[in-house]
Amino acid sequence: DYFHKHEKAVQHLAKLEKKNSKFAKWQLESTQKVNGLTIQALLILPIQRLPRYEMLLKEIIKRTKQYHIDLYDLQEASEQINEVTELINDRMKEHDRRIKVTMVEKRFIDIVDAIGHFVKPSRIFIAESSENPSNDNYIVRHDKFGNQIPITIFLFNDSLIYGYYEHNRRSVASMDDSQNGGLRKGKLRFGSILIFDELFNIEDVPYNEDYNYTKLSCLKLQARHHSMWISFHSYDAKLKWFEMITQQNEKLSLQNLDARRRSAIKKYQNGSNGSSYGGNVNNNKNNNNNNNQYR
């Protein structure tokens, strides 16, 4: 609970600093009095101290005799602290990946105009392709006319999106060495979003000379509203992205299936309670009628 509320507290604190000049001034003065410790630094202390408690308990256990009366309690406390620490570490990683979603949205010029705000609480960043042509994670999109356009793909737990730089819309083959050799700069143009659902499909593409795929490692991605062919420098890179995308799609499918099961069970339980209640009412009415006959 503290971890979740800590995130909201820090966000609220940031808003206060921007909106309330008196509060910002007071915080600056207070920070100077306590050796530069800010409120944010103090709020994170309880979370940061848990690993220290874990280390302290391990050291105490190491120095405790095997049959000491307190040994079991110390080991139990150490295990519980370890579980909480691992949980917080996992949540902090998720939090960092959610922050990454916000950063990804800001890298596009027009994503909000195209599909609205991309940031949502359940969306988590997973991976990003490279913009360096010499990197294995460099990805090129192929269209039906045989054009090859460098794109940047962002993989999330529920979808993937891609963008391109305006000067890269031409075919890779038509770009000179100076353009093709350096890192891309500026903001991306939004290409499209491929949402993971029951219609999403990813498959390996065999070499096809008709579409300039000879000697290229390609994948075909098919989604509800968009499909595309992409290629990689190597088979290993293709396999890596194939596995990452498949894993996220399957994981989301299982989560949706579990959610539907829980919903169906809940509806069934509510229906059963209602029918049993109704049955009791009818039984009570019948009993009352029978009693009236004997009066």
C-alpha cells in the first residue's frame, strides 16, 4: 500500500511545487536546513530501508547459534522481508516501464492526434527496436510495392506501435551512405498500432524474390486494423522479436481468458443466489397457503 501511495504522493508533490510558490519556497528553505534532504528523498526512505533490514537479519542469523530459541523467528522474519523486498522491486520495475510509456508517447509528433493519449495504467513498456542501421535490432518495413522503409518499433504488454522519420519514407535503396549510416534525429511520425487480441497473428515469412525479400529475415504481422511485413539483419534478431511479441500476445490472451472466467463464475454465483432466494420466497408462500387451509 505504501509503495502505491508513494507514487501518487510524489506526483501530488510535483504539482504542488509548480502551482504553489509559497510551498516551493518553504521546501527549498527546509531542504537547506537538513543537509539537502528533500521531501521526495524522505518519502522513499521506508522503501530503501527494507533491503538494509534484510541484510541486518541475515548477519544476525549468521551469528546466532543453531539451537538458539530466537533462530526460527529470525529466519521467518528474514523470509518475509525478502518476499516484500522482491515484490517492491518488481513493482518498481513496472513503475519504471510505465514511465517509459509516457516517454515513448513524447517521441511522436502526431500519436495523440492519431489514436489519442497512448498512456494508460495497465500499459507497460517491453522493448524498442534500434535506430542504428548497424545494430541487429534495426527493423525495416516492406510495402506491397517493394519499398523498404526504416521504422522504430515499440513493444508493449498489450500492443506494438511503430513510427518513422519523415526523411526515411523513401526506400532504403535510394538513400545515400551519409543518411543510411548515422542515427536518426528528431521526432517520429506515427505509423500505426497493432493491438494484441484474438485476431492478432505473427508468422515467419519465407524468402520471396517478388517483394525484395531475398536473403532477408522477415516476419509478417497481422492485426485487426493493420498488417505489415518487417525484416531484420539476422535470423537471431528475427527470432528474438518473434518470441518477445508472441510471449506478450499469449500472456494477454491468458489474462483475458482468466478475466472472462472470473466474470462468468461471478454471474453464475449471482444467478444461483438469486434463484435460491426466489425459491425460498416461493416455498414460504406455499407454506403460508397450506397453513391458511388448516385454519
